[in-house]
Amino acid sequence: MTSEAATNVLVVSGEPIGETRAGPAVRALAIADQVSRLSAVRVLSSAVLDRSEHSGYTVFSRRDVKEQVAWADVIVFQGYFLTEFPWVAHSRKILVVDLYAPFQLEHLLEIGESHSPKELKEFVQTVASVNWQLQHGDYFLCASEKQRDFWLGQLAAMGRINPENLLAGADFKHLIDVAPFGIDAPLDTQVELSLRKQIKAQPEDKILIWGGGIYEWFDPLNLIRAMAILKTQHPEVKLFFLAVHHPNQNVTVSPTVEESIALAQELDLLEKNVFFNQNWVPFQDRGAFFADANIGISTHGDHIESRFSFRTRMLDYIWAGLPIIASEGDAFAELIEGRSLGKVVEFGNPEAIARAIEQLLFTPGLIETLKVNINNAQKEFSWDVTLAPLVAFCSSPHKAADAHYNWNKVTKQPSRPRPRWQAARQILTEGGAKALFRKLVQ
């Protein structure tokens, strides 16, 4: 397909697209908005059964998959779409795989160390789903250079880093490029404030906002312990968790949520210094909560998911002009330190978290200085900048250079070798002792 040809682009989300939206749904609509400037675009949510109208797009449902795939020239998708509809891999459509969230690493943390046979089987299926995408995709997106290194390794293991793709470009950006999560236009500061009203905050209160859900790969417990440390000298510091229940009803509440609420209650912080918002805030209303906060915060543990994550909630903090406190070890920690957007804290250290909060909130002029840097970063993360590689690809889409390979054969698991005594017996039967000797000394 050339740039002169009309391009129909189908953007698929594995999450519901409604008034409440998780990150994958937000990103899908942003992709649709950017790509629609040059191409015809439709959106499909594989998580719902009925089509609906949102933000100027018809959002089709899983009932409409065959019709919409037939219409599309290019399909941009996330998550388990190709596993749910494996025939799409053989549809001859140009497949763009959005790998901005390495969900096999998230799943790894969800099942933890004490996994059951059922959980282990589900994890194996998740890995197989990722490999299926890597095998059949024509173009891949990721969220950071660190992620790109990770996915290049995965692609190499699948045989996709090969001579044909090398000829198409030695940097392999024609195969996988960086397209981070982005932000909308700057937050409207005239929004009606909601957070302070909800927790009955006093004018002097300082509010930290945890801008999203609570999952196993996060570390809210040490943050809550830090709040207990701060309470003695700074009772005016409050922590607000923005969401407990996920908008996708198939996503169950994490045990980490229950542990966090129990710890806050045990430390006599619940509904005093630590607050949990039970329901997911509607997407268009979230600005009212961020506008009421002083700092955005996110803490995680020292594990593989954190190393390759790209926390989308950080973009909401930048969008709202909030200084950020975050754990070390991921791409955003490097950005926060390199661009002076806030403070980076070491893993699992409530004292260090408490110190960082105190420094940001009570050092005269520090927040104002950080906000200047954050405002500069807003331009770099606008959706038209972050999704430029995808828009360029969709303006002149093409199958991968190695698309004609039979990857089922290339990536097939080698057959298990026979025991040596069986091989020896066959050689003896077919050629006698001399043949066996020649085989052994080769």
C-alpha cells in the first residue's frame, strides 16, 4: 500500500470505552484522533457487545469484528485481541501491535510467588499471546527506549531480527519505534474543584494524589507508612487514592487494595490522612481532582515490571502541572531526575518517601521552580508528538519486510531428542559397531 492509496485504520481497545476509561482506552481514542487527520478511522472495543458513539467516533463492539476487519487496511491493537481472534493474524491486513504496557510482566506480578497450577497455566497462555503478536505484527509501538531494548530482545528471540528486516533499516525503527503515552491540552484551571470537597479538606491542607488504580506491582503500603511518619509534625498532609474499582468489570479488585485499606486503618490514618475513592473517576472529570492536589505520587517495588513500565498516571501529573514523587528504577525516574520534575525515592523506604514529601511541600519556592520544568515537559508529551511515528506509518503503511516467512516453522519448538541409548541402538541396528564408533568420534 502506498501513501496515495486511501487507508482505512481500525483502532482496537481491549478495554471498554465510556465515560470511565482506563489507560488502554484513553490511548486508543488518542490514536484514533491523531491518525484520523490523514486516514479514515474506526474504533473497536473488544470488551463490549454493543456499539456506541464517543468523541466523534463510532465505537464498534466485538459483535462487529469480522465486518470491521474486512473494512480495515491497517489494524492497531493492544492486549489479547489477536489471541481472541486468531484468524486476524492470517487476514493479510497490516497489523500494528501496541506494546506500551508489557502485560506479561504485569501478569507475572499478579500471580506472585505462591501461584496455583491454574494461574501458571494462565501465565503460559499470556506469554503465548505475546509471542503470537510478535510473530505476526508488521509494526510495533513501545513507550520508551528502555522498553524498546526489551522488545528488541523479544523480537530477536522470535526470529524477527533477521536479514530481511535488516535490509529495510539497520536501526529497525521500521519494525519497532517509541510512541509514549501522551497528554491532552493543558488542564483547565477553571474546573470546579472536587477532591478537597470530597475529603472535607481545610484550606491549609496539602494533598498528594495517587492518580490511578492500585495493583500488585505498586507499593502503596510504604507510602501509607510514610504518611504515618509525617502525621506527627504535618497532620495537614493528606493522601488521596483516586480509584479502587476498575472501569472494566472483568478486572477484580487487587488484594493490595485490601491490604492498603487495612494498614491505613491500623495506623489510624483512614479517612483522616489517607482516603480511598471507591469508584473510577469519569475521564472528563478527572481534571477537577488533579487541580485540587499539590503533588502527584506513585511508588512501586523493585521488580521486573517496574523496570520496563511506563506509568501512564505520570502523564496526568505532567498534564496537571504537578510535581512528582516516584520510586526509582524505571524510565520515568530517569526523566524526573534528569528534568527536575520532582523527587525520586528508593524502593521500600517509608522514611525516604516521608522526607521527599516534606521537602517538596515545605521548601519555599521549590514547587514553583519544578512547575516551570513541568510546563516545558508538557509540550514534549502532547499526543501529536508522541504518536508521530504511528501517524507517519499509517500515512504509508506496509507489511513487514519478512512477512512472507513461515514463522510457524521458524519459531517451532525443536522436537525432544531421543535418549542416547535409543539413538545408539538404532545406529547399531542399521550399521553395526563400526557405524556407532564413527558417530561417537565425530
